[in-house]
Amino acid sequence: MRINGWAYGWVLGVLLAGFTTETLAQFYAPDTDYHDLVQRQFVVELARVLAWRENRAGGKIAEITYEIASDSHRVTTWKLKWLDAQGRTVREMTVQYPETQLTAGAQFYRAVYRQLAPRPPVGPLSETDLLRGYWEGAERTGLSRTESLQAAFALAKIPEPKAAPQLAGLLAHAALPSLAGTTMLDAVLLARAAAWLCVAESAVQNRTAASDGLWTPILFLAARENAAAEAWKKSAMAAHVAARGSEAVAWWDFLLRRPRSEEVFVRVAEHRRWAMPLLVYYGRLFRYEAMVARVIEPLFDDESQPLARLYDYAPLFALEAGVGGGRIMEGRWPSLARQAWIECLRDFQPEPQDYTGYLPVLQKIPREAAPTAETEQQEERVDASVSGFAEAAPLIDLGFREGTGTLIPVGIVTARDLLNYGWEMTGAQLSARWYLVARMWGVPERADSIARTVMPRVAGLEFCFCWDPWNYIGKDPDNWKLARAKLQDWTRLQFLDCASAWLVNRFAWHPSNRENVEMFIRRCWLRPANVRFQHSALWHAKAYEQIVPNLRRLHQEGGTLLDAALLHWIAWDLSTGDAKVPHIADFKAEIANTLWEPSWSQLQLNWSDWKKRPDFERAQELEKLFWQRPGNSFPFEEIFDGYLRARAYASARRFFDQIEDLIEDRVRFSNHIGPRRFTLALMEQDLAGMEHARRVSSSGSYLDMIANIVACAAADDIAGLQEQVETVFQRYDKERKNEMMLKLEAFLPLIPALKDPAHPDHGKALDFFATYKNWPTLQWTWLTKYKLSTADAVRFLGGPQTDPERRLMVMYLLKDKEGFRKAYEAAEKDFRARGKTWGNMAFVVIHYLRNELLDVPVPTSQPDLKPPTARSLTEAFHARLREVTAAKTAATLAQYKTADQLWAHLDTLRKHPPQQADTTRLTLAAYRKFLLALESAATEFQRRYPADPRRWEAQLIRAELAAHTQSFSEEEEPVRVEPLLKEIATAPDAPAPTRAAARFILIQRHAAALDETSPRTALKALDAEILAFVGQHPTDPRVGPAQFLRATLLDRIDPAGAESLWKLLSQDPNPKLVAAARAQLAARELLKKPLTLKFTAVDGRAVDLAMLRGKVVLLHFWVIWNPASRNEIPQLLELHQKYHDRGLEIIGVVLDEDKETVQRFIRQCAIPWPQRLDPGEGANSLVATYGITAIPRKWLINKNGIVVNLHAHHPLETEIQQLLAD
């Protein structure tokens, strides 16, 4: 008879274990089976809390020891001893409970308490005082674990009847950051919260069901969400008089009714204090951590700097929120977390029995740990995450070495708890930062410097800096780190979510793979972050029969977060391996609808059923689900592709237009749906659609550049093609090994031959791609552009027997319907068998041709499925945040009774902004506050006076504010800019100057969207837009600036035309325009004679260009607060490292006034070249003298000191190489 998974695990535990004894363990993990992380610690922690209370009354308990055993009847027995300072037994007690008790919710804890403390240990307490005290304690919770502990230290001084419920509430909520990832500290804090709650409950004479709700936070954070919800419902807590007015009660009541995601994002805009755990929970539930990252900066970045205090959530953002989310605070969070931990240790007062060996080490750490001379001078790049690490390292290392010890009595926390937490926290923080920098951001040198800073100083953290624990024995270059590992007992990592894979990989519990994973599951039960690793390991151990029983038990005992983890593992990790797992289909049916909103995992779980639906029907049904929660967390690509397959091109275009501003993951948007929308416009010969798709999906990604190449081909722009190929080499393949680009580069000289059938190399051009399959869309673009004959086109595509995509193109050209149908079906079958898919842009070409050749009918009805109220989560958040801000300013605005009074106030605000934002977060926060106040006033004016002609100017102010906010911040725009501006520009009743202003801002935005990768067609399109503006508004004062912008644009495609236009503008009546035009003309003179530049850099170095003759100089104009400027630094560092010894010098011209800020940034990034402060004013300003109007900008200066390129970008490295070779 087969034994199911959990029963097998129990029997194995009995055979292997018997009683186990833990003697030395501050970090300790009792060998329990199927206990959650709180139950696992509770028995011992209750004994420790009771001993601590006894000592306060005069007792002499020095240590608690325990033994644990499980018998064949699944009864767990604990044998506890209370010892005095001489090791003599003061008391012995036994605790027993059956396995069924583990699912009894609060009754489990109460039953254990009754066995250890049978008589009421405190004075009488009313139930009202119990409830009120518990929630008062919860309200003391800080944004981080350490803040909450510091609040708890003060509670320890309060007399016990009052302190017990408050400590229970505070310690329970101190573990809220565990929703982003657990540590050992979370387990003991929750266990001690449960102990204090038992103590407090025992003092209540006539306790009712109301107190059951106090167990909800503990049960919920132990991953027993269903039990938590049941306890809350039973207690009717929100209606209890003692709970009224508590933010914590309102928060739990809101969370437990399972609100929809939009409600969550709206709520956090109103209630910031409890926002983070709520956002993180939902982010993990529906896997939209990136969207969470988009809202926390505007939510938390203000004068009180709470953003800097969210460091407990940093690992989650680094690992799950993409590069943008991971780079919030630019790596400072790990350093801030260490500083907070150090301050917590300083505030902590150890008990007499506690370990005090850390105090001398703590005293040596300066109050503000700054980078040491050693770290500043090292050649490797310094990351902000290790700022001050050298000073803190001895204390962190002590946490590894002294994190274990005797289990002394404790009321809140011990020194060893804090030391062990410091070691674990450092590992979690820096491993996540290292992963982000190395694998997602792609700066391996910086990542390596993190590892080399940490490893020599702190033992046991080597595992943090290895990429793939599953393949660590292989050729991974990071294996040298693991080889130095000082961690012998890998079970030390079992409370760290970030280390789950290592527990499997290093056989933490047992040398046998199967036995090890079974013990891992039993020991670390109900841990959502472990589900993937536990069950993948179980599958690889071929324990297929255990998988569904384990999954089902997790589902029954846990809750929604566990269900989401189970869904994700089955849908994505198990995938096609489910055929080997008995009863998996039944279990899929059980959990398919456990989430109350559609999720990608739920779709993937039943994707085979979805694929059976007709393309148009499937796309429509998916779109309806998408609009329930628009954004990244849903496969919007499948909707667009379904419409393409179904020949519902109108629906595809509509859907693309509706979501283009909703998708926060711009790289994902750019890599899939953007190129496909571009290709649809290409096939429809819709030039405007091509340009629009390219512009809104521009990201600089590799696939984005492929679309740019095809755009140049469609425009017959050979020079643009060459530029795009060089751009790809410079950005993604500096070694020039990219086969696709090399093949294309070699073909470019043959394009004239391809065009001309009479050209002697025409045949060579036709055969060039005959055996090469990677440019099908580009080939199709050329053969249609140059109107090749059918025979030539077939030959150019490689003939009828070529690869599947080009074979289908050939079948189309030959009008072979049956051949096309068979080839298409064969390709689809082959792709499914090999797990492959169509090429990105080729997918559109093939299906467009299929639909036409095979007469696929166009769906007769293609309704707009977007609900009128649909909006993304970030849109909902920002809308509510604006409303909250508007409500706060309502009292101010209410005093303006008439339209004229309100307009005067708005005009005063507009004319008197705060001082220009600098690089400090405080100033940026103040500036953002001003912008929101101004927007509120403009919005209020439009609302109150919809017929006033000035309403259009108010709308223009709102649009300008949104555009300006985007220019200095990477946040979500508070309002949609383009629709506001377009509405103004086309409004017949809007004043002409206002319409002109709106059009000019649109031009500025379109110009800002261009970069060095933009094809010439995009530049020409903007040039035409500017000419149209000048023609329609000839007398508008913005004509001059528009012409100046046009000249700047022409400087990239027609330098002579740009110079003529600047000469014309140098005679303009506008003196500022004249100065700017003359500055541009002066800059062009630099192309004729050596540049003179002599200054003292911010680090004290003397710099003189005249002394650098014979070297190539790159002059980099930039500013710290600008994201594009910061993003260039890694590339410049790489160029400097590669070419400095060969004669390249880099000089920075930074447009900041704050020298200290610049120095700090230079130190953090380890920028070795000199920097000149140039705020842009004065006779000696390069910025003012030569009209630097856009940043970042780079000048290249040859060995003779002459500027040879005023707009150096891509191919920058090629230009440097050429100048060095001259």
C-alpha cells in the first residue's frame, strides 16, 4: 500500500530521529514536522518569556533547554528544563499535542500555554483593556523591524498587566516586513508575541470570542491565512468598541475582506502608514512588484524621508521589481539597514545573563559609518550598498560566530537575536543587491566589488554571491566565492527566503536527495517562498507520488499567498512535467479559481483549454480579463497576437493604442507588442502608424533596434541602416561577434545591386541570404520596397525549400494556397514540439500573408471592450493621490470665492515656485509638493468654471506640470500629457496662443523621445511637425524657439542647414534666442581651432586641456539628478578602463552647484576622471558660452585639441578608436 507524502515524511522522521536535543542555539530550529514557523519556536519561546517574567519577580532562571520527539501516532512531545546559573535543574515540564492540534488556530497556542502555566500569572485584566492594549501596541509599529524593536524597548518598562497585551500587539506587527521575506527574527518575534498574548488572555476572567481576532496577525504571518480570516470573522473585531479608531484594525479588516487590487492602490494613497505590507502582499500575490515599485517613491518621498526607512523591503524590490524598482535609492538601502541595526543595538539594554561581548566591537563603530580611505581608494568600483561596510563588518561577523548560544530568558529580544539578525539581514540585503547589479543591471565589475568587499570581512555569506546554486559545480565564474564558504551547517539558512535553493543544493539535512527534500518540506512548512524549490526538488528526486499530497495539504492549511505560490509552480515550473505526477489534474481543478482576480498563472494553468478556442474569441475573452486589472501582470501580448491571427486588425490597433501608456514594463512592451504593431503598420503601408509604434515603444532594447533597422529599410535609408548597425555593435556587442549584424553589415554595399536588375552584382545580392534565416522581415521589406519580380523575390528568400518562415513567404508569392496551408500547419506543429515560436516581427508578416492568401474572414463585429472606467493600478493610485492632495489644499482654495480670485492665486503660485530642485531628496520632495499644489489649483479652476475661457490655460498648466514632473523624475506621470495637449491644440474655442503653446509642448515632447538610436525617418517626421507649427502660427513668440529646436535637430542630419538656421536666429529680436544661436555658432568654431579649458576640479586636481595634447579627450556634460546622465556612467567607466592607458582622457562638466553632493556621487560610483562644476552661468561657463541646451552631451576632442564631434554618441567607441589610431 502506498503511503502518501506527508505520512511518509512522518514515519521517516520517527525512524531517523527519536528525541533530539538542542544545547547551543540562539539561532535554533527545533526538528518539528509540519509546524509553521511560529509553532516551531513557540513552545521554547513561551518557556523563555515565562522565565523572564519569573526573574522579574525574583527568580533565578539562567537557561532553558529542550528535547523534542515525535511518535508513530503523530504526537509531538517536548521536554523542557529550567536551569539556574550553575546548571542545576529548577523545573522540568512536558508539553504534548497531536498533529491535528497544529491546524486549530489560536487553540494550539492556548493549549500549550495551559500545560506550561496552569495558573493566571498576572493581575486581573478586562477584555476591553486586553483589546485596547493589543491594538495600542500595534499602533507603535515602525516601518522596519528595528524601528518596532526600539519602540518595544520602551514598553518593557511599563507595569506588566498593561505591558503584556501591548507587547503582544507590537511584536506581532514588528514582523510585517516578513511579507517581503522572512528571517529568524520574524519567527521568534511572532512566537514571543503569541506568548505575551497567552499571558494577557490568562488575566481576563470572562474572555469572549472577541479576543480571537487578536490572533489574526500571528496566524496570517505564519501563512495560515484561512485560519486568520476565520478568527477575525468570529471576533467581529472591527465592530468592537475597544478597536474603534485603530488604524491597525481598519487595515486588517480591509485586507481580510480580499479587496481588489485597484481598491488597494487607492487605499494606500490615503493611508500611507500601513501601505508597504499591503502593497507587498498584493505584489507577491499577483506578481506585480514592479507596479508597487512605481508608486512607493511618490507615496513615501517627502520631508520626513520615510522612503529611506523602507530598507526591510529592499531585497524584494531588487529581485522582483525589475531594474527600475531595484535601483530605488541607488543601492543605499542595504547601508541604511545596517545603520538602523547598529542604532538598534546601541539602544538595546542587555539582561544580566545576556551576551555582552559585542559591546566593545559596537563602540568602535562611528555614529555615521562613512566609506573608509581603503574603500575610497580601491581600484574597484564602490557600490552604495557597501558604504561603511568595513566599519560594521566586525559586528556582522560576530553575528555569524556568536549568533548561537544558550537559550536565556527573554521578554522582547536578546543580544544574540540581534546579532544573528544582523548577519542574516546583511546576507539578504547584499545578495539581492549583488544579483540586481550583476544579472539584471548588467554591471559585473560593480557586483564583483560588492562580493570582494564583504567576503574577506564576514564569514558565512559566500553563498550570497553565487549565481546558480543548482549548477554551482559547473563552470560558473562565481564558484570561487562558494569554494571559500565558511558555512558548515547549511540549516543555518533555513529561515532566510533568499537561501531556499541552497538548502536543497547543499543537502542541508540529509546526504540523500530524496530524504533531504522531504525533511526540508517538513521542517520549513507553510513557507510560500520555499514552495518552488521544495517541490522542484521533490520532482527531480522522482518522488512524484508525494507531490500532490504535499500540495493539497499546503492548500488546506495555508491561504491565498501559498495558493499563489502553488499555482505559479504548477503553471510555470512543473509545466510539461505534470504527466508524471499522479492526480495533478484533480488538484489543478481544486485551486484554479482560488485567487479573486485573474492572474497569469491561472491562465497558464489551463492554457491548453484556452488554445482550443477560436483566435478571435480567445483574444476577446482575454481582453475582458485584462481590463479587470490593466497592466504588466497579464499577458497582453496574447491578446494582440490573437487579434492578428484572427485578422481583427482594427481590434489589434485599438488595443495597442489603449494600452500603450498602461504598461510600466517598457522593455517588455518594446520587445514584443511594439515591434509587432510596427510590423502591422509596415504591412498595411501605414507610415504614420509605423512611426507612432516605433516612438511609443522606444526603449533602446535590442529588439527595439531591430525595428529601427527595418524602419530604415522601409524608408530606403542606407545611411540610417549603417548607423543602426553600429549602434547595436556599440551597445550590445563591442567585440563585433553578432552574426546577424555582421551579415547585415556585409550586405549593405549590395543594396544598390538588389534594386537594379541590370546591376552586375544583382545575382550576388539575390543569393546573399539564401541559407541565412535570421532576417525574414527585413528581406520581405526590401523585396516589396524594390518591387522585385516574383522569380527574383523567391530566389532572394532562398527558394521553396528554405526555413519555415521564408518558405511561407515563397508560398504566398507563388499563390500556392494548399502549399501555404500545409507549410503553416507543419511549422506550428514543429514549434509546439520544440517549444519554439515564430520570430517576433515575422509572426506578423506570416499571419498577415496567411490571412490574405487563405481568405481568413475579417470579424464583422469588433467592439471596443475597454470599460469606460478602466484604468491601471498606478493610474488609480495617482488619481487618488491627487484627490488627497486636493483635499488637503481645499481649505486654502475655498477662500477664493470667484474665478478671478482663484486665477490670481493660481497665477501667483505659478510665478513663485520654490528654488529649483537640486539633487537632494528633501528638495525634490518639496518641489514635488509645490507641483501637486499647483496642479490641484488648476484642476479646481477647471472644475469650478467649465465655461471660463481661461480653463484651457488651466489645462495647459496641468499638462506642463505633468511634462515637467517627468523631466526630473522617473515616476509615473500624475496625468496623461498627450491627450490633454491634443485636446487643447484642437479645441476651436481655445485662445490661439494657448493652442500654439500646446502644440509647441507636443513638439518638445516628441523631440525628447528621440535619442541617438532614432532613425532618420523619425528626425524628418519631427522636422515636418515643426515646419507645420511655424507655418500655422507665424506670429507666435514660440516660433523662434521652435526654429532653434529645428536647428538642433538638423545638426544631426543636415549640419549645413542647421548652421544657416542658427545664423538666421542670431538676428532674432529675442535677445535670449540670439545668445543661444550665437553660442551654437561659437561651438561650431571649436571645430576649427583648439579648445581652451583650464580649471581646478572638485577633487582639487589642476586640469589644462593644453597639457593633454597628443591624447583623445571626451568632454562629458551631465547632471546628477538626470536619469539619462546617471545611466551613461557605467558605459563611460568601461571606456575609461579600456582606453585610458591607450591615450583616452575623460573630463566631466557637471551642471550642479552643490560640490559636496557631486563629491559624494563621484565617490559612490568610483569615477576616476576630473569633474568641473558648471551651473551654466557666468563668462567662464562652458554651458552658457557654447549653448549646451540638452543633457547628457558629449564632445570628442582629437589629439590636436580640436573638437571633432559636438554630438558624440553611437558609434562612440568606434570614433574613439579611430582618433586614437590617428
